[in-house]
Amino acid sequence: MKICVAQTIPIKGEITKNIQNHKNLIDLAIQKGADIIIFPELSLTGYEPALANQLSTTQNDKKLDVLQDISTAKKIIIGAGLPTKSEAGVCISMVIFEPNKPRKTYSKQYLHPGEETHFVTGQNLSPITLKNKKIALAICYETSVDAHSEKAFEDGASIYIASVLNSVSGVDKDLNRIGAIAKKYKMSALMANFVGKSGEYDCAGKSSVWNNNGEIIKQLDTVNQGLLILDTDTQLVYKTQLETSSNHSI
């Protein structure tokens, strides 16, 4: 099985333009045989809390149909982030597109302090089962909550994927934390982060893959978009980075 995380530069509040960039990266992942691709936190809008209410939508928004069509046609699972509406308010979410299946929404259950000004807590999904392996998801701050990774382990996950916005000042702490999760629970782990600027943050990149000893085996840089693809059978990682000058037209 080949598991992919994408590192992207978000375009503030521009869902349609971000979808196009996602499509280009998904096409590249498909060429490399990826079975699943996960994007950073709120990847389709950027991390823009002040705009979250006006940008919020549902998993069945017609604008997202193109991602479902790609998933079904190319047999790839896609996880892309955007704010979604719930009865209680707006959630930080990832919509999961699976071939020939109804869409699902994974919403951030554990909010970072301060996020409650714009968001409400949501409902996590159980791990995704793919080729007899279970893949647990996390959105950013959830990696710092012990109960979250413990639940992933109890649910039988052997792979842990974090969809994040990590800033330049905070990324190393989070890298250490995800590495510790991988080591403690003997999971492979992956992280998808932004580069560029989103909201008030200078994003750090350094999207990474860890082995189940908690060691980083491959990492992207701090400025370019790109992909990391882990082959779970061989533990080899394919890495590609796209020059900043072409980041929005790959």
C-alpha cells in the first residue's frame, strides 16, 4: 500500500483555486501509485478562522464533486480540509472521498486553545481500513492529546496521519510529538503541513514520514510544495518537491 501526504501553499479563501492545486498534486500522486492522499489542515480554504463561517459548507457541496469523481475513477482515497457546518456551529474538518462510497467528514474533536472563538468541537471518524490496514487521522492539535493517539491504537491503527498547520516557531515540537506517538504505539506516521503563509502564521513545511521506531525517514523542505509517499510493504519513501515559482501551476 502506498500512502501519500501533500505539502501545499494555500490560497486564502479560494476553494476553487485550491481544488485545482489539489487536483494537480493528486494527479502526481496517482502517477506514483498512491492509494490515499491526505492534505494539510483546512487545505481547501487555508487556515483562516475569521473567514470560517462564510466559507463553511458540507461534505456534499457540489464544488467538491470533482474530487469525488477523481477518487472513483482513479481508485484513490482523498482527504481534503475545509470548515463544515454542524448544528452547533462551524467545525474544522476533513472530507474523505472514497471510490464509489458516500463522503465522510472527520471533524476536529480537540480544539487548540483559542479556536473556540470561531469553531466548535466535532466528531472524529474511526480509522480508515485500506488493504487490511487501519489508518488513523488527526487534525493538528489532536496530536498533542494523549487520549486521541491512544484511541487510535486501541482501534487497531498501524498508520497515523496528521493533517496540520504548523508554524515556523512550533513545528519542531510537533515533529517530536508525532515521532513519540509512532515510537510508543509502533505505528508508521505521516504529517502533511503547509508552506507559505496562512492566517497569521508563517507555515513551516517539513512534512514528514516516520517509521514505527519514531525515526523520521523522509522530510520535505520549508518552502516548496511536494509529496511524500510511503510504501508500507518496503518502508521506502518517494519524495518530490516542486519549485516555489511553479507552486500554483504544477
